[in-house]
Amino acid sequence: MNPTATPEKARIVILISGSGSNMVAIADAVKAGDINADIAAVICNRPEVAGLQKARDRDLDTAVLDHKGFTTREAFDQALMELIDSYDPDLVVLAGFMRILTPAFTAHYHGRMLNIHPSLLPKYQGLNTHQRALDAGESEHGVTVHFVTEELDGGPVAIQAVVPVYDGDDALSLQKRVQVQEHVIYPIAVKWFTEGRLTLSQGTARLDGQPLPDHGLQLRS
Ligand code: GAR
């Protein structure tokens, strides 16, 4: 996509596993015209999660591919790849998609798959990030959008939002503060990508061709 050419709408496939609030934030930004893209499909690996209904309420195409129907991770990822590719996306957006991905899958979408993770990566990869940040006595916590690579929660960072940790916070209060920022930064990163501004090259995330720092562009609230 060349930003100076006649705008061609990027096609986005969003993968979810649960409540879908990040998917909604992106879908609302598309609907408002802030992101010039089409959401080709919302794909979920769990039937009957709330996010699926939210997608249907927005007239988005949905598909369910239940991982429980597959005996190996490889077989599931292969079927998922075929399903995603049937929508011919420019960008795959992992929005609370709670699966460990195989190297074949991450390689296939190299440079065109983003993830959101609720910590200031590289801190707190994996689960229970809010409680772990509290247990470590952090004064700041946050959320990261990054390109997906083979390393779990480890690819080059596009953008982070930093939030304060307050005395008296528990995991839920901290999660809520972080999630407000998730819904700010994920649409920004998707917009950048669809405008051809955010790229991955030589292992580095770049904005307008310039390498981003290891923590990406950082917003503070
Ligand atoms: C979000 O908080 C996202 O950061 C997290 O899952 C939640 C999904 O919420 N992702 C991860 O933990 C990935 N490692 P949502 O379904 O309401 O968007």
C-alpha cells in the first residue's frame, strides 16, 4: 500500500477468543472512518463467546474454528491459516486471541500480523500480567502492540501505553486502567499499518521508514 496512491482499502481479519473489546475498538474506528479498511472477518477459536455476538451486532462476517476439534496444534494452525487466507487479508490482528502459535503460522504472516499484550513488553510475557506487575511493586504498567514473531509476546514493538500503578490497586482496577489504553493504541497501530506507515523490516518495526525504539512509540497517561 502506497500512501500517495489512490487509497486502496486494506483488508483486515481479526482473531478473538473472548470478550472482543479490542475488536470493537478497531471496528468502531473503521466505521467512524478513522481507519480506511474493511474488516473482512472476525474469526474465533471458541464458540459462543461474547465477542462473536458483538461482531454480529456490527454486521461483521464471523467464523468459528474450534481448536477442540483438532488433535494437534499444527493441524489447527494449518486449518486456521486456510480460513484466514480465504479472506485474502493484508493484515491479521490478534485481539485477545489466546493461542500459542506454531512457527509455520507466525512465519506465514510475518510482517502482517499484530498482537496486543497487556504489559510493557519485554516485561511480563504470558499470563496474569497485572497481578505480576503488582507483586513486583511496579510503579508503572501498561500495554504493548507488537508484530508477531515466533517468540511468544516477543516481536518488535509498534506502540506502548504506560499507565501509573496506584496504592490500593488490585489486578482488576489495574486491568481496567490498562484496557482503556488498549482501546486507544490498537486502533492507532492498525491505522498506521493500513496507511503503509508501520512496517517490519530487517527485524525492526518502522514508522514512516524510521526504526522505532525497542519500546515503540510510548504514550503516557
Ligand atoms: C486484552 O486485555 C488483551 O490485552 C489480552 O487479552 C485481552 C482481550 O480482551 N491479550 C493477551 O493477554 C495476549 N497475550 P478483549 O477480548 O476484550 O479484546
